[in-house]
Amino acid sequence: GTSNAFPVEIESTKTIGSLKELFKAKKTNDFQDVDADRLTLWRVSIPDDDDNDFPVLLGAVP
């Protein structure tokens, strides 16, 4: 598909490690050969508007 986004909910008091475990549990097939502690998370802010003047292109992560 064109989008790989998926929702997750986590309490603000939880750790980054807990968030990684949640990602791994949510996408079991995608992360079956990756330990949760090996995931690298990046904080990003992508505007959620319909203005296509500056499209955001996301490539595959090796």
C-alpha cells in the first residue's frame, strides 16, 4: 500500500522500551526476526493537512 502507518496507544508514563515492545507486538510479522531492543525510533512531526505544496516522501528503511 501507499501508507504503512498504524495507530498505537501508550500511556505517557511508559518507557521507550515499552513503546518498542508495543510496536513489535502490533507488527509481529514485520518484526519477527528483530528484537524489540534493536528497533531505532525517531521522533518526527509530519503535518496532517491537505496542502500538497511540500509532499513528504518516505523511502524504505534498510
